[in-house]
Amino acid sequence: YGCGNPLKLESALQITQRAVGASQTPTTIYLAGRYTLINGSGINPNEQTQVRYQRPGAATVLSDQAVDELLSNALRSTLDTLVSLPNTRIVFIDQAPEFAFTPANCLRSLWLSNIRAHCVIAQSQVEAQFARYQNLVNNVLTDYPTVVRYSPTQALCTARVCNAFGPDQQLWYYDHHHLNTIGGAVVAHDLLHYLSMQPK
């Protein structure tokens, strides 16, 4: 349920089943969502990637309803497999905020007196981008109460503004929607704190 080749999904789940089933050690499995899988493309005008779905048979363009149903069923199938594993906690991680610009380009704008004031996006815009994805995931996870859900926006957004840079003006993003190691460490620290507050 992410950027990888979906043809590999079944074998990855089978490998996970065997590995966790053979282990007596408590395991946490993290699933990362990607809203472009539903919307078809991101908001950055420089991004050329388009996501399309094709069922067996003649090539057809699927309706939004058909895509939602396809992804909903796929997520349910994945969760059915994972929640049945012994000694396992499942954590669903929402996508990090996505930008309509390339954050690294901000570093080239030396004339900016305050980089962080320009390289931001309103959290309301992020929520609008993610709305269809959020609704689908919400509907699915309602039936899986043991799955823990985490949103990186709580670590990356402050006062309803999402930043590409930290307070020290260190860049958090590798591109317009992938965190770099610094941003990843910020989210990981917040995620571990969040999980420590959840019932086990």
C-alpha cells in the first residue's frame, strides 16, 4: 500500500506471515499511506508521475468510485492478513505533508531573508489534498480498532502551517513529498513518543 510495485505485495505479505509466525518476539509492523494512490497525482506542478489502475481485460479508465473501491479492498485484504499475526501491533502512518514546490530550491533563494516564511504550506491546504484519501482510510480503519494510526503532521506542522524546514532552518525534505534523514528523525522521535502513549 505505497510506492512499490503492487505485483510484489502478495509475496511480501507471505514473507511477513512466515517471519512473524515463526517468531515469539513482539513485532510492530508499519504501513505508510500515500494519498496520490487515490488522487492520481500530487500538487507539485513539476511532478510528472501519474497513477492509473487497470483491471484485467480491455484498457479502461476507472471511475473515482472504482478506484476507491479497489484501494479500500486492497487495504482491507492487507490488514486482514496482518492483524491475524500473533504478538503483532500494526501502525498505519499517514503521508507527510506534500508541497507544491521543491523544498531544496528554497536553499538557492539566498535573497530570502527568512526561508521558513516562504517555504511553507497551510495545513488547511494539506487537509484538502488528503481529504479523499483520509475518508477512505477512516472508513477502513473503523473496522480495525487494534490498528494504531499516526499522522506526521503533528511533528511537521505548527500553528496550522506545515514547514519544509525545522526551527534551525535545516531542510526536512528530500523532495516535495519525501522526508530526508533529518526530517525522518524528527518524525521517528515523535512517532515513538506517540506510540509510548498508546495502550498495548
